[in-house]
Amino acid sequence: MFRHSIRALTVSLCALTAALQAAPALAGGAPPPSPHTTTGVPQPQTLADLTTGMKGEAYAYAAYSLFAAEADRQGLPAVGKLFRDTAHTELNEHLREAAALAGTVGLNTANLSQAISGETYEHQVMYQRFADQAREDGDLEAAKLFSEIAADEGRHRDAFRAALTALTTGRGTVPAPPTADVVKVPAGLPKVKADRTKANLDTALHGEALAQAKYSLFAAHARQTGKPALARLFEGTAKVELQEHFAGEAVLAGLVRTTKENLRKAVTGEHNEATNVYPEFAERAAAVGDTAAADYFHDTAADEAKHAAAFQQALNKLR
């Protein structure tokens, strides 16, 4: 898994639809129990590290799925399978286990409140600021996209609010899910020039990837508790976050390059996670007695080391 290091991308985001279908458990089924689940509440720093890990795992899933499609396009099916298999592990094992430890999924009402809070921030603060800054820096295409996404997030917030009212008061109904305007992501360099815009795109990409993953978990819980309409709302919103927002930002960020370049990025990111990020998280968690989280971080670091080795082996074969 890698985080905050990818700056290039290619391929159609439609490939992510296939990847989601290959991960039915997260998209709607019951998640398997985490081997690290504990009844204790992690300390604040451990919770922060778990959240950071989830954000990276969600982003890795989205990016690796796209890298897989690019490898297929280049006639490298074995590399495509490697990226897809790794993406599945990041989402359906690493992220889900971190979410279980962090207590990310709660009652349907709590999940809706969490979603409302996040959408409100993105609608009123984050994307408006990103749009203003992109406009100041002359990245007008990015400013337009950020403004459009801000409006979308406002609609998502309103739909979640209506759903919460329906669940808590019995008045009204859960809104129909939004439809994603799927964006294709062509190969190419970044379409923005300012470093500040590039950094904001990176932040936004990670946020959209995490939202997609969390909403998929919320949808699964809604189905398990007999709320199919709410599940559909979460699922539809997740698709918008991934196939429309993430995709549109990926076009501007230029997220995928050649398969060789994508493999190099993956090796670097996985190695960093295996040797620096997760070991540090494990050490901090152990120091405050969060043993379940410490075990999770330790095991995930070992997984990331294996991923780095596998990606390096694939890269060596292309040289």
C-alpha cells in the first residue's frame, strides 16, 4: 500500500467497477471477523494512525485497480492480476480490519451522522477553498471541477439528512441513490501547474477513496440490519465518489503512467509502509497498550513487504 506518493494515472475509471464487483463482501456482503478485533477503545493516537492507514489502503485500492487496467491495456495480464489481487487485499483485509479496530461502522443513524459531517465539510469548506486557491493559481480547470464536486457533496449531505430524518422520525423516505457520471481517465501528464493545486488534488483523491470505502461498509451494515433503501443510497453515493469524483481528479492529477512507472511507484510506496509507516504505528500502539492494533500494524507491515517484493519481481521481468 502506498500513500501521498502517487502523482500520475491513466485508464478508464470504469475498470474500478469491475474491481468493486470482485470485492462483493465490502460492497454489500457481511465482512468476515477481524483477527485483531478487540472490545477496548484504542487510544487517540492509535485511532489517528488507524484512520491514516484506512485512507492509504482505500487509495491504494483505487489506484492499483487503475494500474491493473493499464497493465491489461499494455498486454501485461500477469501484472494486471498482481495489481488487482493486491488491491483486493488492501481493501478487503487491511482496510476492513482497521475499520473494525477503529469502530468505524456503528448504528445506521451514527453512520449517517458521520457521512453528513464529512459531506458538510467537503461542501462548505474543503472544496470551496481548493477551488478558490486553484483559481488564484491559474488552474481554472481544477477550480471548475472542485466547485462542481462541492455542489455534489452538498446534495449528498442533503440526501443523508433526509435519510436520517426518515430513520429517526418515520417521516419521509430514504432518497433514491445518485447516479454516477462515470469519467474516463486517459493517459497523460498532470493537467495542473501549481504545486498547491497538485497537493490539493492529492488530498481530494485520498478523501474520495476513503469515502467510497466507508460508504461501502455502511451499505453492508444497512443491508444486514434490514435497510435496503439506505444500503442503496450509500452504494450509489460510493460510486459517485469513486467513478466520478476520484476519476475527475485523477484526470487532472495524471495519476497513471506506464506499467513500469506504476510498478516503481508501488514498490516505493509499499517499501515505505513496510519499513517506516506501519512499524512506527505498531510501536506507538504497543506503548499505550493497544495490543490488538499493534498486532494489526505489525502484520500489515509484513504484508506490505511481500507486496513490495512481488511488485519488484514484476518490474524486474519488464526490464
